[in-house]
Amino acid sequence: MGRLADFLRALLARRPKDEAEPAPGPMDLRGGWSLLGAWIGASAGVRLSQARLIPWALGLWLAAGIGVLLLLRRRHGQIGESATPSFAGLALGCGAAAIVCTQLLLSGAGLVDPALDAAAHNGSTVRIQLELTSAPSTSTVTNRFTPGAPAHTQFTADARSVAVSSNGRWVRAAVPVRLSFAESKAPNGELSTGSTVELLATVSSSEPGDRQQYWINAAAPLQVVGVNAAPSVFKHMRERFTDNSAALPHPARALLPGMVFGDRSPMDQELSTAMKVAGLSHLSAVSGANCALVLGFVLALSRSAGLGRAATLLLGLAALLGFVFLVGNEPSVLRAAVMGSIAAVGVHANRGRNALATLGLAVLVLLTVDPWLAGEPAFQLSTMATAGIVLMGRRMAQRLNRWLPAFLAEGTAVSVAAQIACLPVLVTLNPSFSLYSVPANLLVAPLIPLITVAGTLGVVVLVPLSVLGVALIWVAGMPTMVVGLLGIWIAELPGALRPWPVGLAGILLAWSILVGALIALGYVPPTAGHWRSRILLAVQSVVTGVLLGLVLPLTALVPVPVITDWIIAACDVGQGDGMVLNAGAAGAVVVDTGKEPAAMNACLKRLRVKNVAALFISHRHADHDGGIAGVAAGRTVSSFFYSVADDPADPPYLADASGQQKTATQLGSGATGSAGTVSWNVLGPIPGGINTGENDASLVIRFEIQVPGADRRVSLLATGDMQEEAMDQLIAQGTITHADILKVSHHGAANGGVRTAPTVRPVLALVSVGKDNTYGHPSDTALRALEENNVRVMRTDLSGTIIVGWGDRGLSVSSLGPSATR
């Protein structure tokens, strides 16, 4: 009883308000330098070929060596002591980048397979053997407009090529690829990680920096030539747990598998959206928190049993390794386990005070093993959250403890520190924030340890001791139901998802809040005499003052030139697509949004668009869906549609001026609809059609726009980024016919094909493309095909926003200049 009383007193204790606050110790920035160097090296290295990687790696090793030599000269008194941090930063940053680039070289990243490269360029079919590195995921496209129309299914999986048939013999080829096949081409039996398949396929190259170098699209049914020989006991344990969880009430049965081992498949779209709006979606993915809870539970048991520190550490690391195998060795799980292991070793070595250095080491290890993590938002958010908790959590908890009990102060500090640190990344993904995220996470925090520990134990014991396993499922399931119901309730509160300023202003504001929090916590005191502290404080003050005191208010007073007489506008959104159709009293129909919300928002302001009747996202590439928040900024959005080649469980979403969360509906060929003076018919992608990548999943839509005050309709064919083979398939089926205006596919790239122009026979072609882009868009091939068919071409890189109207003589075209909306 005495220990329990002491424990409760510690939880409820508060610091005296007049107690002097301890100054934060000096930050060990060595981990920060290595973290930054590794991140830059990984981000740039994955985009380089082997030939370019070699000089970069050598140059980075040379720079790191120079930094070390300068440090040695400092040790011998030949250089002043004030230069030491700069030389240490140079050595650590360049050394970390050199390690990552060297690993990319040794692993063969950036190598081009001659056979696959030739097939991608000439469009030929190849016979190839692939080993799956992930289980196939399913994408179901549903026609929401035509009653009774069947849905069609597409499968995608990550794989590694084993061999390519060339001149009657197999040639070894080991490059990462992404496999895509229709349901009609699926093999008999289930495919799983490790299975080897043989197939006839077409090949297309991926975008620079993609983890998978080629898209492999099945042209004939797959043949299984090898099966995964690895034991499936862990998979069987997870499946048993999911099956038994189905007996729980909703939403516990849908949430529990995700909260224990990251399986979100039981979650429906409504629950998934609610958890996002409430700021609780991270709970249904395996993260460092899961690993920390499992590790902490095992360490507590070991200490209670009287084991020594070394034995406790080894047992904890063994439990962590078992947890990785239990939940599946996915990249997110491995990332969490590596961070947890390094943190545990750091604490064991009494180096908890150097938490930032420990985080830098963890990031370096992870990016060395998998450099593509640098571009993944989940990894960015995980790192930023950890850094925020390390730098701000304890200091913030000390201050909050003057007004709150210790357990509330610590929980609030951890949640707020992570939220502030993640803000710069979150607003670039979706310029909005969850208003109730902090209290929501604070309320569920006491339930998470019970859910994680009881659920994990349930997975382990369910097979040998089913009665005990089912009991543990219910022990974990009841608090899980509370989490789910709380998330649903919070998502329905007024203003649960609030918009954030779009574009550069929003990003700078987020960083300003983060730096301001560090200053407020005393890490950069205003009275500091060090020149770095004064510069950082000055930058923070200027950024905050300019954004909050000048720029944001004044922009509301500057009149924006508007356009009143228009039918179609191809917005100048840089290297991307963003098109607006006048729907009369219903508002406007928007097709794609460009990459930056600010550019799309500016274009819609000039067009005086306040209501968006329908928003179409042709496919899930950033240059087509990155500006969604710009469409929703201060406007209502009635309908929201999209298409995707992969990841159907994570549709795009937005929060419009009504404050309501809207999730996009996936469309396929045959979908029809109308809004005001605009009607549409979706022609592609077709069920089981060619799919060599995300571009071929593009919506191909024929729009009809009623001309105001005239008995005339203008037709527009919007083609997204669909490539030549998939477009030729549509043409061969006869679905592509004449249209007045053609939105040229893939920004005029050569792989957009040359048959569209003579088939459509437009009078005007619109090319949405960025000025001086590095892709060579539009290509001479595409422009020549349009010229040979006597089509007038208008380009946003040369003309800026292009306005199509209607005059006495028919269609009229004007432009605003290449920098009018940027």
C-alpha cells in the first residue's frame, strides 16, 4: 500500500509556481548534423544513376576527410577553438551522406537493366520472372453513376525481377519493380511475399527517385513457378487474431488488428476518415510507441524478477525482435524497431542525455539500409515527432507541472511537442490541422499500453491457449472500442478539421511556430550572446512578424484581377495539371489541382469561383493532387472523385469552407454525371486494361459544356497522364471520338502517343506544363503530331493561364502571361 500511495502522489504532484526553472542543458548537435547529412544524401542519391553516384560519393568522403583534418589541426592549436563546431558539422554531415551514397552504390541502386530498359522504350512484350517482395494489394474501381455496372479489380505488388527471357534464354536481372495485373490474369491460388511468378508483360520506366525502377503490366495470366518456403506461423497467428477479433462490437473489431500489428484492412472508409480528423489515425499503425511499450513491459518484468542490467537489455532486445516477426517485417515496423533498439542501448549506456545524437544514429542506420525512407511522409513524421519530444517534451512538462498534475503535464507535453514538431510536414501533405488532436490523444493515452500489451500477448497465446487468447482479445478490445467511439464523436464536432494557410506562407508559419516554441522553452534565450542564437532569434522574429503582422492581413486588402467571361481555364500551376470548367450557377468543375495549393487557389480567385460542383483528381501524382487544399480554401466542394492504380484504402480527402470532411470516390469507365452546365462521361481507365503505372490509371473524361446564351455545347477531352499503350487501347475500342478541345496527355511527353490528335481532331490543344522543366515537356514528338493535324497549341509555360471563351465567331482564346498566377 505504501508503494501504491507513493506512486499516486508522484502522479498527482505539482511543482511550486515560484520554484526556479532549471535551465536546459546544452544541446548535443552532433546527431543533428549526421541526421541532416544522411537525409540530404538519401534524398538526392536515389535520383542519381550509378555513374553520377560515384563522383558524389567520392566528393563527400573527401569533404568529410577535410573536416576531420581541420579538427585535428584544431587539436594541435593551429586553428581557433570557435571553428570546432563548424568542422565537426562538416565532417559528420558529409560523412553521413557519403555512407548513404556508398551503400546505394554497393547495392546497385540506379543500375539500368538493358532488357527491361529496351522494352520500356520500344513498347515490346517481354517474358519475365519476378519474386514478390510484398503481398498483392487490391484496387477496386466502382462505377457510382451507372446502376448495375460491375466493379473491376486490379492487383499491384512490389517485386524484384529474377530473370528476363532474351533470344530464347534466361538472363539474370535483379532490379526492383512494381507488378500490376487484372483479376482476369491472376493465377490460381494465393500469391504471397516470396512467391515467384512468370509472365508476359509490357514495361514502363518509373519516375526518377521511385523505389521500383519499372512498372511491369501483365499481358497474359501469371504462372506461379515458386512458392514462399518460409514458415507462415506468424501470418497464421495474425489471421487467427483478426478472425477472433471479428466477435468484438464495432468499432473495436475494425480497430484492434491495426492497433496491435498494423492491419488496417478491417477498417471501412468512414472509420478511417474519422480517425484522421480526430488526429488518432497514427494509433492504427505500428510505430515506435508500440515497440517502446512492448520493450518497457519486458524490461519491467525482468527487473521485477531481479535480472541484471545486461540480461534485462538482452531479453528486451530479443522480445523486440520477436515482436517484429510477429507483426510482420514491414518497413515501418523495422524503422520503429531500429529506433527502439538504439534508444534502449543508449539508455543502457547511460547516454539518455544525448537523445538527439541517438536519434541521429538511428536515422543514419535506417537511411543507410533503406535510403528511400527519406521521401516517405511516415518516416518524416516519425523522425520529427521523436525530435520534438526529445527537445521539447521534458522542458514543456516541467512548465505545465506548475498547473497540472504530473501525469497530465507529461501526457500533454508529449502530445503537444509531437504535434508542433510534425506541423511543418503535416501542412505540406494537407494544409489543415485537427483542432481536437491534443485532447483526443491525451484522453486515449492511458488506454494504449493496455491495448498494446494485452493485444500482443493475445496474438502469442491464441494458438496454443485459445481460451486465454480470446480473453486477452476482449481485454484489449474494450478500451479499443472506447478509442474508436471517441474518434468518431470528435470527428463530428464543429470545426474538427480546420484549414491552414496554403502555400509558402503556411509552411513558413508552421516552421515559425516550431522555432518559436524552442525559443519560448529557453533553448535560444533572447539574452544569449552567441551570434548563432542572435541570428536564430532575429530570423524567428522577422518571419513571425512579417507573416502575422504584414503579409497575411495585407493580402486580404489587395484586389485580385478577375476573369468574368470564360468557359474553360487551364491554370498556370507550374509543372502539373489544373483545369477549371464553368458550370454556370452551380459554380465550377475542377480537373486536377497542380502541385502547390497557392497556385490553384490564386487561379480560382481570378475566376471568381466560390463553389466547386465537382473536383476530379485524374490520378495520385503530386503534380495533379498536391493543390487539393487550394481548391477547398474558402470554398464549398460538392462532389469529389479520383482514380488510382494502388493503395485504394487511402483516398484523398479535404475540408472545405463548410468545415465538413469530404473523402473522394473512386471512378472508372462508364461513370456519367452533370453539374450545372457541365456534363461528363468517364471513358477510362477500363476494367482489366493496360496499367503500366499510376499514369495509366488516369481518368480520361469527355466533358460537354453548355455555352451561356448560345445553343451550342463545347466538348473537351481531358486525358490526365495516360500513356501511349493505354490510350491506344481506348482508341482501338472506339471510345475516343471527336472533341473541340484536347487536354494533351502527360504534359506533352513523348510517351503520350501520337494517335490521339488524329482521332480527336480538336481545334485547340492545351498543354499544361512548367516553364524550363527538367523533363523536356512538351516533347518534339507530341508537338509535331499536333502540328501535322493542324491543331492550334497553347502552353501554360509560354502563355500562363489560358482562358477559352465564346465570341461572335466561335471559340476565343486568351492568356494572362506566364507569371500571372504565381
